[in-house]
Amino acid sequence: MAKKFNVIVNVPALQTNTPFTYIANDAIKNDIKIGSRVIVPFGKSERPIQGFVVGEETTNEFEGLKDIISVLEPEPLLNKELIELSEWLADQTYAFRVSCLNAMLPSLVKVNTKRFIKINETKITMETVLALLGEEQVTDLKVNELSFSQQKQLNQWIKDEFVTLKYVTEDSAKKKMINWLWPTMDLSEYEQEQKKLRKNATKQVELLNIIKTLDVKKGISQASILNDYGVGRSTLNTAVKNGWLVRKAVEQYRDPFEGRQMQLDQNLALNEEQQSAYNLITQAIEDKNAKPILVEGVTGSGKTEVYLQSIQQVIKKGKTALLLVPEISLTPLMVKRVRARFGTQVAVLHSGLSDGEKFDEWRRIVRNEVKVVVGARSAVFAPLRNIGIIIIDEEHSETYKQSDAPRYHARDVAIHRAKKFECPVVLGSATPSLESRSRVERGRYDFVKIQKRANQKALPNIQVIDMRQHLGDGYNENFSAPMVEEIRHRILRKEQVVLMLNRRGFSSFVMCRTCGFVLTCPNCDVSLTMHMDSRTMRCHYCGHEEAIPRLCKNCGSDKIRFFGTGTEKVQQQLAEIIPEARVLRMDVDTTRRKGAHERLLERFGNHEADILLGTQMIAKGLDFPDVTLVGVLNADTALELPDLRASERTFQLLTQVAGRAGRADKTGEVLIQTFNPDHYAIRLAQKQDYEDFFYKEMYLRHLGKYPPYYYTVLVSVSDRDERQALKNAYEMLNIIQPQLSANAIVLGPTAKSISKIKQKYYYQILIKYQREPKLHRALLEVLNKSQEKFRQGTRISIDSEPQNFL
Ligand code: ADP
Ligand code: ZN
Ligand code: ZN
């Protein structure tokens, strides 16, 4: 008998959290599992659309139901646990279920993909496949055009490994092509060719000798001929022209490690503090205790070693491990260390991978081929089964919170999954978030501290430079005399320097000195930023670009000045002050290309530069033995932002970056330039005193009725028409306000601090509360209303515990 399944459909303008029921007839019912992606007819026109199977319906009622058209893959990319998770996630983050399901999947399958069939010629012929599909050629195989029986047969072939499916995004340029060469003649013919050559054509002769040794079937990559055999490019091109070799572009399989072999390493002997952290964690693994464990360990305390040995323990038990790291900047280093311990049992998931690589890694996980997944935020949804530990490194990092729907925090998802799997969640940081640390106080998390660095070195000595007193030092606005002095010392001693420019909410803009006019974006309420590399002014919100003005657009004066500071400008200034220093710059502009980040670090590690100059992205994870000076050029900018976490972020950032100094034998020094030397975030970062900072900041949060004492939720409304935006904001307020007690605090609706972005006006309502049982329902009602508003052009979003108030 046919079965019935509940399907969440993917229709952007008609989102709902209620599934629709469809019939799976006998032909496909066995291929459908919870988590399968299916094509179903939708609406009056019965348009085929994609959906996710979220449950089975067991009633006997089939009246009026439509049939599922086809199943997209015989092995679902999501499993039952993740399907259930999506329901929880939708409810928690005030998002639609389908956007949660989409957020879980790797990006390649979210976009419009085409499926290609690859045939295993040892098992099936091309003719058989073509006959089934009724096609001349297997190229673009649109799923919704397959009948049940076609899809069923195809799924059987996939299971039998007769064919495999390949997914390609609409722009199929994503395929990685490399040049490959094959011999064309037999040995005697090559001998003939060799005789025809002139005596002095030694390079040609050499190449022919190489060709004669090649495997005719296998051929060789062009890169290998050029690099391994040292053949010149023109010699090779001549050979192809002569017909000695045939050259074709072939697709190369996507491997995020590019075939690099890993030297496996060994466990280090844990020191006493590491051992007690390890004991706490392994005891929790043993006891199946899902209570989160906060590991507060100073920078360089060897937290990673504790993670790795804990993971090893989990693998020994036949379980799997999930390790989350903040963002792309940390991933290559961390991945290297994890791979060195666990080899090919590791899969990686992060934004630095191509869509294809991500998709391939995802399927390795689905197929149970890996034991450890290392990844950034969205890897928290990795389809691992039998998870034995979830570790979140640098748990305070704001990158764990997604700012678009579904606005989830990876930490919350991890804790939820861990409860399901009855496994510990380990949160590690030198500067834990106030949320996590306060949960320790309230007994909700277990806690262990590592107070000494693993290499027995003292934490670096930190000096604060009061820029108010060094403004006249004679260099420029970015460099005080002591900073320049210290940098010069290191260069003389052939040591290395890391310089950080804090660019948060801060950039270089253009102002007219005659009339005060500032060049702003025509679409957004922000000033444009100058970019020297492209010689343009750019908007960081919408991408608008225009030429750098020579005359003021307002008054025509030529007295235009550039304010603020970018890494490029600092690089120029460095070249003037210390011309002998070799500088590597690391910021969004120099790391846009895939792998660029890793290459820059490798070059710095090889001493190809004396100074690594960068933005926040250099603050985390770097571990270079010869770095003895870390300089922070401007510690203040984050403090000026209208953000309740400004002090916390500043403290975290300074502590992190200070941790980059003196990692090996040489002691490190840190210089922090600031206009606010008395600010507690800076004073306590100087002492590297997290605990002191925690209590001070908690006190201020208490006074201000902020998290972690109060919960926050932000409702944002945007529209091209400013009045509509404000009107709708009030409408939402009227849904929420009546449900709140007198203890809740409602701020707004007010214009956002950047009130116009991409031609749209933004208003927001901030609600601070402690216990409001009716609020959740009210916000779900706002979510439902948002669909109707969406169709009228108004966007409404709900952000629970927002990390960003701008
Ligand atoms: P964290 O993650 O806490 O910042 P790391 O794990 O990066 O610290 O460790 C810092 C350095 O100390 C690394 O070079 C690491 O190899 C080394 N290390 C860690 N644990 C030990 C140990 N038990 N014995 C010797 N060296 C260690
Ligand atoms: Zn002017
Ligand atoms: Zn703009």
C-alpha cells in the first residue's frame, strides 16, 4: 500500500511551519525516508517544487492528496535527528522551518542545482542509461522531469553503484579543470622522431626520453611535467604541436586538502592543569553527562591538546566528535592540528571551501566515513550520528551567531544536540562570554580553569601608551615614538612583529575642509570608504563604488582631506618610518582569494616578512615562535560603538591579540595605543585579568539591565517607504506590548543607528525582559504576520539575543 509523508515545501513567498501531506506510491515509497528531499506538485498549477520530508502520516485518509513526483537522492542529506532539530530551531529563532532546513545543508544543494549522471562503465553501459531516460545524451538531467519508474530505477542503480550523481550549480564553471597529457605514438615512432631532431635540440631530446617512460593510458598532468621533470613550457608546447603528446583539460576531483599528506603526530604529555580539564571532560563522556563544561584557559594554555585527547577518547568508544572553530581565519591552523592527529578520519566544513568541496565533505559525513568534523558555525548541523562530544573553541566569538534567518547561536544548537546524544559540550575560551561565565556562577555549567601557559612561559608584558601624550611624537597619527622604537628593536634582532589595526566600525572617509562635506553612499546612510588598491570610494553595505573625488561635491573646494585609517594607509606610513621593514598585510582585501589567508601566514612563518599588519583577523590563533612584539595601533574604536558588548569585545580582542606574543622561548611584549588608558576594559586587558573584568562588567550589566541579567530580543522592520516602515513597526509593537508584564522594558520603535541601507529605511524595537511567558507566542504571531507583510514589500525580522545592535 502507498504511504503518506508530511513535507515542508520551499516556497519563499508562502512560508509556513505547517507541513503538507503527500502520497508516496508503491514505486517510490521505499526510497523515501525522513530527511529526503522530494519534488512535489504545489498549488493550483501543480508546479513541481522542492520539499523536505519531515514525517510519516499513518492515517488511512488519501482523499484529495497529491502524489510525490520524485526523490532527489536515495540517501537523505539530513537525518531524523536533524529534521527534529529544525522544528526546535524554527521555534527558538522565530524562523520558518524551510529556512532552517536550508541553513543546515551545504550551499551547493540550496541553490538551483543540476544533476549529472556519471556512469560506472564496468557495471552498466551508457546505452542502458540513455534508454531509461529516453535521451540522446546525458547532460542536463532535471529531476522533476523524471517519472516515478525512471527515478526508481535510477535510485536502484545509484545504490548498486552502477551510476553516481554529480551536482553542479547553475554556473557550472565551478568544476576544477586541469591540463592532462597523453603519449600518442609507440616507442619506435618516438625513436624516429628523435632521429629527425638536430643534435643541439637537447631539450627536445630530453622531453622525448621522458615521454617514452610515461604510462600510455594514465598519461601525466601538465603540472607534473613542468614541475617534477623541469620541462620548459615552450618545449612542451612544441611537443604538443609536433603531435608527440595530446593535451586535454580534465576535471579534477575536489579535495580540500589537495592531496597533501599529513605527518601524523603524537599525544603530548598533559600538564597538571590540562589533566584536570581532561579528567572532567572524559568523566562526562563516561557518565553521558550533557551538562556543558566551560574551559577557561589563558591564551597558549594548551586547550587544543585537551580537545584532541578528549576526541581520541570518544573515537575509542566508537563515537564521533564535532569541533567548532570561529571562522575561516582560524580554520586552516586548527584543521592542520586535527588532521595531524586523526588523519583521513577528519572532514572539514567552512566557508573557505568551494561549494563542491563542501558538498563532497557533507556526503562523506552522511556515509559515516569520518569520525571528526571540524568546521565553522554552520558545521554545528553536521549530519554526524552517534556524537560523543561537541567542542566549541573560542566560545565567546560573535561569529557563532548567525545574523540572517535563522538567527541561531551555534552554542545553543550544540547544547540542544548534546542533550539528544547524551554527550558533553565543551566551551573553551581565554575570555568566556559573560553569558557562559555567569552560567557557571549559577551552577548551570561545569567549570575548569587553566591558568598557566603550556610552555611554562609567563604571559607577555603589556604596556599601555596614552596617545594623548604622544600625539606630538612626530611620526604620524598612527604611530607613537615608543611603538616605532620597539618595532625597530625587533627588526634589528631579526624578530617578528604583529601589528593590529582595530577597524571595527571605523574606516577612512573623505571630508571637505572648507565646508565639512562628507562623501556618503547614495543608497545607504553611511560614509564611503576609500580603497587605494582599486582607487575608488566604496560602500561596505551595498557595494556602491565611485571615483575618489578631487573636488568637493558640495562647494567645489579642492581642500579635501582623508580621515581615519585603513591598513593600506598604515602600510604606507610604515614604509616611510621604517623603510627596511618587510611588511605583509592581512585584511579582507588581501585574503579574498581562496587559500590566501593560509599562504600569507605561511610566508610570515617562513620569515619572508618582519611585520604582519592586519585587522582583527590576526588576533586569533596565530602561533609563531619569533613574534616578540604585538602592537595594537588603536584600541579604542570598539568602545565608541553604541553596543552593549563594546567593552566585552574590546577586552576579548586585546587579550586575544596579546596572546600572540611570546609563544615560544622568547618573551613577548605588547604595546597598546589608546586615547582611553583609564577605561576598565583596557586596564584589565593590560593585567590580563579576566575574572576581574567579569565581575566589573557584570556589575555594569546589572545596572543597565542588560544581558546576561536580562534577555533581549530585537524586532526590525524595513521598507523603501519610511512611513510604511514606521507604521508596521507600531503594528508589531501592538501585537507584543499587550502580552508583556510591567517588568519588561520596551525601547522603540526607533530608527536604527544606520537608518538607511540599500535604499531601505530601518526601524527597530528592543525588548529587555526576565520572565515573560506570553512573549514567545506574541513573537510567533509577529513571524506569521511577517509573511503577509513580505508580500506587501515590508521586511520584518526577529532576532533573539542579537549580537549586533547597529
Ligand atoms: P590554546 O589553544 O589554549 O591557546 P594551544 O593548544 O595552542 O593553546 O597550545 C599552545 C602551545 O603549547 C602549542 O604550541 C602546543 O603544542 C603546546 N602545548 C600544549 N600542551 C602541551 C603540553 N602538554 N606539553 C608541551 N607543549 C604543549
Ligand atoms: Zn566642500
Ligand atoms: Zn551603500
